[in-house]
Amino acid sequence: MKKVILASQNKHKLEEIKEILKEFPLEIKSMDEAGLGDLEIIEDGETFEENSMKKAVEVMKKTNSIAVADDSGLEVDAIGNRPGVYSARFSGEGATDKKNNEKLLDMLKDVPKEERTARFVSVISVAFPDGRKMHVRGECKGLIGYEEKGCAGFGYDPLFIIEQYNKTFAELGSEIKNKISHRANALEKLQKELRELF
């Protein structure tokens, strides 16, 4: 059975990715389980693809195992696709979900509803010890609301409205979110790619 290391410390991401990969003959380990709990990877790429692949390659080199990494974030059209790769640290040093959401709302305070379009993006990269690399990209389109709504989820979920439900990700809860989200979308593509390999 091939070993796969998930290049993330984010428990939420680990659960989602493990769930999708369970159909494959793979032994899946977190970075902690692989003894890489202290490994810090500087995400200095300008795209989700660059950051995601950098994480996958570094973990693959350290473990000589297949590595899977995700980089994701929010792109808001009215502010030039920001926060983008800086989604987690949008409000600067000591950024929190609350501060990031407050900064985003402040930047959009004069933007009308129809121009508050946005998308969540997830890029999942896989690096193999034999040098092969691949990545898939998933997106989920929505609108940025005028205030935080809902208690489920994390990050920008309380602001991100899915129009077909007229609710934020934080109001929808994980069951629906995990079916329609950017990461669900990317993981579905990853499943298809892996079915051809295993």
C-alpha cells in the first residue's frame, strides 16, 4: 500500500481530503504522523498553484512519499481578486478570521450588491517521488454579504453567500458546503485523476 502524506496542519482540510481518498489503496498520514509537525513551509508564491505545489514537493522530498497539498483562498472581483493567496493573513500580523472579515467589509462598504461577486478557489497539488507532479483547481462562485451571518465554518464563510440558497457558507453548514465548495470541486477532479493512476 502506497503512503501519502497530507501537507497540511489544518484538521478541517485533513478530514475532507482523507474522506475523498478513502476509496484508494493508500495509507494516508498527516504531517504530524509523518514526523514533520515542526516543518514550516514559507508560502511565497504568487498563485495558489505555486504555493500548493511548493508544499507538496517539500513534503515529498522530506518523506520520499507521495505528498498532497492544498492552497486555497478567496478572490473578490471588486478589489482586484484580493485577498487571493493572502486570504489567511489579509489583515496583517496577527490576522484572525474576525479581523480579515472586518477588513474585507470595510474595503467593500461602498460596493453595490451586484458588484460584490467573488469566488473561493482551491488548488490541490500532488508530488510523486518519481518526479511526476499534478494539480487540480476547484472554484465556487458567490457574493460577499454586508455582515457576517451564521456560526458554522471558518474564515470568510460568514460573508460568502451562495445565491441559489441565499445563505452564507456559515449558515448552510458543512453537509451542503462539502458538496458544493471549491475544495469539494477540486477533490472531485483529483479523484478522477487518481482513478487513472491506481
